[in-house]
Amino acid sequence: MSEKTRLPRLSLGCLGGTVSMQPASPGKGITPSLEGDDLLAAIPQLAALAEITSVTLCLLPSASLTFQIMLDVLAWARCEVERGAQAVVLTQGTDTLEESAYLLDRLWPYDIPLVMTGAMRAASQPGNDGPANLLAAVQVALSINSHGRGVLVVINDQIHQAAHVRKTASMAMAAFESPGCGLEGCVVEGRVLYRCSAAPRRVLAPPQRCDQRVALIEACLDADIALLETIPALGYEGLVVAGFGAGHVSAAWSEALARIARDMPVIVASRTGCGPTAGATYGFVGAEIDLQAKGVYMAGMLCPRKCRVLLWLLIGQSNPVVLPDWLAH
Ligand code: ASP
């Protein structure tokens, strides 16, 4: 057996994003254009680590990715595993990475890792981080210690769990954090180090349909309820509110949410960016005790954006919607 055939097989799927961007012509803004093989060509070290096949699944800025595209990406990744890939890596834009990683994580059925990465600097910029991030992502994907951890986001030599990762800076190189939870691990001199062993995972069945729509609205000071009230008539089937503090809204919003919750699942998360919603602390109208009594769910640790992804998946699975018991009611 040759050296080459003894290497693990890894599949790379590329979706676009800054990691694949460069200006179409000098002086123009950057747009996605580099294919998977172009990304691999910038990292000769990879040839010694794995037999990598790459596919450009799309070339989009991540703001234009959709749930349907991510389900197609999932189908491709599953197919690669069924065909013998020992690890799968995806590159995409960083702007929606926290949401797409969470969606894939809820549906990824294997112990084999699915690792996602991107870049904050374009391929055409000095000091671009794409090659280093892709190398680290491959190293994480190939580590036996990554098994059973679901979807991981590897960026800036840090490993984040899909459920916790957030983009917390718009332009900084260190743009990703897992607020309140900390890193899952890190990559040091090519070694993949984890802080703790893999935790049990809850994997959902894929949705039966994709036409459901879930609204996400942020509570803010002195906001009226006009927008909220339009939601049922617009055909939305679920609502997530990014609430104040521990998951709170105004008294007027509380009444509006009570009305909406009679027709569809309503979940209130925290807009703070870190920490859980409360369950039984505050007694004012619009706080968690009042909201739960009105049929509203509290998101717990899940941030509003990931909560919307979860609700979209759950609505697509069953009618009536079954919400998991760890969402406090
Ligand atoms: N700034 C973004 C990125 O990091 C653009 C995108 O999300 O595609 O890739």
C-alpha cells in the first residue's frame, strides 16, 4: 500500500465567504471566486495529512445562504461520509457561521467530525487568515479526539461548539467567542487539545418541509407592538423574541405575545449575548414568570438566532410542534 492510500480521506466543501474572496479587478470590492482547489493549493502542508477531495458547493457571501442550501450541504456531507470520508470540513462566510453551524449540528448524525471554518481577511489581503484556519480545521477534523463532538467551528486556532459560538466582532481577526461557555479546545503547534471530553448530543430528524417561516424580533426601549401584531397574518409559524436581560419584554409586548402564543410557538431569549434566560426570579408583567404563564417558552442558554434555527427545524418536523423539555415553559 502506498503512503498516499494510507492517509485518511477528508472531504472539503466550499460555500464562499471572505475566505474565498478577492477583487474581480484591481480596485474593486472583494467577492467570492476561489474554488476549493484554489484554497487547498495555498496550503502545501495538507498533502501530508490527508487525501483531500474538494467540491465548491456554492460561491456566496454567507448573508445569502439559506436553510435549503444548508440542508443540501448536509446531504452532500452525509453522502461523503457514507462513501468513506473520515472527516468533513466546510468553508463559508463568517457572518452567518454561528447559525449554519448550529443548524448542521442539530442534524449531524455521525461521530465523525464536521468542522467549519472561514476567514476574516480575504485571500487577496496581506496576512490573510484563511490558509491557517483551513489547516487548523483539517487538523481538528482528523483528530480522533474530535469524534462525538458534532459540528465544530475552528477559527483563529480556537475550537468552538456550534451551540455556543458567536461572531462578536465585525472586522477583528479574533472575531469569534463562545460567551459564557468558553472554548471547546484549541490547536497548538498542530496538536488538537480539548478542555473536556465530548458531551452527549441530541440529534434531530431532518425537517419534512422547508417552507415554514419563523420571525425573530428584538425587544427595545419603548418599542410599540405594531410589528409584532402583524406576524400571524403574515403567515409566520413561529416567533422568537430577543428579549431584554434575562428574557423580558414590556407589559404591552407581554399581552401581544400572549395573543400570538395561542396560534404559534413563541420563545423569548436574551438579547444580551451571554447567559441564560431566567425561569422563576422576576414577578413583573413581561418577565419570565408572567410570560410562561401566558404560554411563552424561555430559551435558556440558546441565543435568539440559534433559537430561531431550532424552532424552524422543529416546526418542519411535526405538526403540532413538539418543543424540547429543556426549553422552559
Ligand atoms: N465577512 C464575511 C465573511 O467573513 C462575508 C460572508 O459572511 O460571507 O466571510
